[in-house]
Amino acid sequence: MRLLHRTSALLAAAVPAMLAASLAGLAPAHATPTAGSPSPVRHQVSCPRGFVCIYPEIEFGGQPYVKRAVDGSVRHLPDYIRGAGSSVINNSGRTARVYQKDTYFGRHVCVGREGGTIGDLRSYQLNDVTHSLHIGDTPCGA
């Protein structure tokens, strides 16, 4: 039983990183190129349906932290995105709240369901201070 728990925990930690790596090079899910527009220069990764993605650069640049919404909230974001989030995409049917401190404390912002985005967390005074992510059913503004 103990081995099964460890294996499940390792798998749960590895899946988002593997998913993000497999999506490398794709355009953001919300981007629609226009005729004659240049390709984005920086590395961008799309956020899959059913997931919440926190990006280390504004306007969805860099390798995101990818979290499947049905797996629930994260009280302490992994080190590589903790204190480094700059933009968020929520492609899930649940709301996503990004918090300034661990365990859902401090300043926060809510990202709406089904394609809600915040391209620049600086306007919410949350750029590079993301520490926890609460995924729930309470609508933004409630």
C-alpha cells in the first residue's frame, strides 16, 4: 500500500511536467494569427482543455506550470513557478484563484472558467509572487 501511495504521488508530480514538455512549441490556445503578422519570437506553450496554466512570463511566454483542474488546488506551488508566475490561462470548467502566499492567503486574482486569461499579473500586483492556486466552483466576483 505504501509503495502504491509513493508511486501515485510521483506520477501526480511528473504528469504536468511531461504534459507541458510534450506541448512545447505550440501556440497559445487563445491566439489566432492574422494575415501578415509575424510569428511570436519567444517560446509559447498552449494550455490544454481542462487545465489551468501559470506562465513565468507575461503574455503566456515560457514553460508553464500545468495543473489539471479536477485534481484540485495547490497550497504550495512547485519551486520552478513559485514566486515566478506572470500570466495565467484557465481552460477548465472551474474558477482558478492565484494567491500571493501559500495556503490561499494574501492578495489574489480570480481567472474565469473556459478560456479565462490574465496576460499580465503586474496589473494585479501579483507578478512574480504566485505561491498557491485554488481551483473551485465559486464564481469570480462572489
